[in-house]
Amino acid sequence: MRVCPTCSVAYQDGQSFCPKDGAELEPGPAGAVSETALGPGDVRDTPLADPPAGAIQDPDPLVGRVLGGLYRVLEPIGRGGMGVVYAVEHVHLGKKFALKVLSRTVARNASAIDRLRQEAIAASRIEHENIVDIVSFDTTPQGDVFIVMEYLRGESLARVLERGPLPLARAIEIGVQIARALQAAHDKDIIHRDVKPENVFICQRGSDAIIKVLDFGISKVKDAETERVRMTKTGELVGTPLYMSPEQARGETKLDARTDVYALGVILFEMLTGKTPFTGENYFQLLWKHSNETAPTLGSSRSGLAAPPALEAAVARALAKDPAERFSSMQELEDRLTSIAAQAGLTIPTVRQSLSPTPGVAQAARRPTGKLGLVALAAALAACLGFLLIGRADPPSKPAPTPRRVPEARGLGPSPVVSTQPATRQPARTVVVALASTPTGAEVFCGDRRVGATPTIDRVPRSAQALEYRFALRGFRETVYEVVPSADLAVDVRLQARPRGNTTAPPVGIKGTL
């Protein structure tokens, strides 16, 4: 058995490199369980069993103990690559928390302790409803290193997506809440760097649910203290390949908030289509594609998806290769998603609605509200640490309604600025033109240049000069549409059937500025 030194996931002896982070595998300890040994329903990041899975185990030595003088250990609720998570109860308040403790084998590695401390520092600093709350970091006299966090009920977005793509309105609502969480982190100079569905938790709060972003274990915190802590080896990549930005794939170290924007773009793409924009046979193919290939459109990736052209443009901008061409902040992306929902007449549901896959997005968005199926999970879902936590549900507490925020006008007063962001935010040099037609499949040309078949997107230099797009589809009149690419645009053309006689009819088009 071989083990990744970065994420602690175990693999069969024939594998040399970790497909998650590319690290060279090392010989693992006796009893390690490989990724292929897991059955359905197990965690996506493989537990490094301690002791071996299926072995007859003695009673857990921590159960019944009081750690840190405050937290009585009730029961184990999750086991992962770095240790165990327990349900604990505050001895004075009677309130339940989740406690993550490093295995003693892992705790001998100073970098693992640094990583756990980093998670505690980053999450506790943010103080936002969409970020998991860390309340304590401590070490017992016996050397057990642990953090204490809020106890969550619900399931990860990764588990939800295993059932298929989401309806349009729900995908946008989840994206909005993720953007709010990450903007709060960026306002505190914290870049997550590993945003992915495993680190997004749909948390049940009575009859309501909110999104929680987890695992700041590899986040980049900009202050004197944490800058002295080197979380990775020189030249080592951090992040997960399926959601890794091009600059991460190139091994760049000066990352800013736009790295997280890219990862959220990948998640939006996956929520809407049921697949990530890039796949590969191995880690290195994925890195190359993130760096070099243009992401496909939503419409070409999922048959029958009626995504508004404005949403196509927004996802395409989030997935731009050049950070300067992406949304400059999570706030900007959140505002765009909220605007798209309003323009499309979508009723944004609370996330408590059923998140099961649906055959038709338009119909599914209007379905009656249903409760999110309760899989009682206690979370500190740290995918790099390998945790997917399953616990027992307490009686539901009084519902706490999710605040709804209308996008505010920016720039009316001083606002926090991420220190790693450019000091002056210039408009992107290019604009995204989302091109759609009814019926779909029309060939689109800009001058002599073929853009693609609708639905498609085009990236052109920002300009006040008009451009003409020509739509051609067999059996329909050729349509020419003029736009001024001074901002992102959505063009939706309704093609007219070619008349048998000489009757002519003007083309019908809809253009929107995003």
C-alpha cells in the first residue's frame, strides 16, 4: 500500500503518483486502506484506516473523556485520512459540537499540525454565516491535537451532485451563497485555494438550510504570523486538479481572489451540466487542459439545458484563463448571478428544496418545495484531510432564516480589499458575447471567422466599434446581428423559416447587456 504525503490518501502498490494532487506516493503504514477498497457510500477521499477497516476494535479510548476541560467526547462520527471526528458536548452548556482530532501517527508530522492550525485560524477569523465556525484549537496532555467546530447536519454538495445536475434556480442560489462566503474570506485577506463540492456543505437548520464552505487547511492567509508557516514544499501544487485554476496548475505562488473565482466557475458548470468542464486520464492532463483549453459551453455539455445566454457568459468569464479577464471579486460574480436570476424570471429557492436531479430544468425550477433529505452529518468536511462526516441528528432547533441580501452599490465608501488583489481594478480587456438561437445549432460567423454553433460564446476585445454576427442554419433565413462589445453581452436570435416565395420577414433578436 502506498500513501500520498500531501493528502494522506492510500492507493494500491501499482500506483506511483496521487491523482488528486500529483505528489509522489510513499510506502504506507500497515493497515492502510486503499481507495479501491471502499464501497458505495464511503467518503470520496479515502480514509487511512487506523486501525484497519473491518478489524475488531477495542472501545474508542477518547469516548467519555473530557478534552480541553470543556468537551465531553460522545461518539466517533467520521474517520478520514488525517484522523477521526467525534460528536462532543460542552460540559457546561450542553451544546453539541464536532471535534476533529489528528491521529497520533499523523500528529508526528509537524506540517499536519500546521495545516490543522491554519484551518482553525482562517475559519475563525472570517466569522460569516456561510463559513463553518471553528471555536477551539488545542492539544491534550497525551498529545492529541484537535479543533472544535460547530456541528452541522445535511450533506456535501459532492454527494448531491452524485445524483445529477441541479435545476437552474437552485444552482444559482448555491453559487450565490458560496460567493458570499468566499467574499467574506477575501475581505479578511484569506484565499481558500481549494474550493470544490466536497468543501461545500448544505447544512440543515430546522426547516431551512444554508451553505457552509469548509476546509481552509490550505488557504492563504496574509499576515506576518502565518506567512512564516510554510504549508507546502517549494514547487508543490495546492488544490484539487478538477477545480484548479490555470495559475495554480502552473505552480504560481502569487495567487489572489480570482483563483477562487475560477474554482466557483467550475462548480457552477458542474451543478448545471452534471460534469466538470475538463476531464483527463491523469493529473497532468487535467493541469494542461486548465492551462490551455477553452472550457466548453454549458449548452454543448448538457443536452436540453436551457441556460440563459447571460449565464453562459458569466460562467465563461469565471473560467477565463487570464485572471484579469475573470470577475475581479466574488461580490461581482454574486451580483451577476443575482441579476441573471432576476432577468430570467427565476424564483430563487432556499436551498432546503429537494436537490435531486431533474430531467428538465425549466420544469424542475417550479416544483413544490420539499425538505432536503436529512443525512445527519456533522461536518468539518476537509477534503484534503479526507473527512466526510456522518453523524446523528439532534432534534431540530428553531429555524434560523437565511438572510437575503440585495446587491449593494459598490464604491460608496471604504471597503475591505484583498491585499493580493491588484490595487486598481481595470475593466477586463475582452468581453464575453454569449450567442444563442432558436432553433439551436446555427453556425455563427463574425466577419470571415467562424465562432461556432449555437449556443456558443465569443471573446472579443472590449471596444466601442460595432461587430456583426451572422447566424446561418439550413432551412432558415440568414440573420445578421450587430453588437457593440463595450460590456459582456447576451444575444438570443429567433431564426425565421425560409419562405417558399419572395416573402421576407425581419429577423427577431434579443440582446442584453450583462
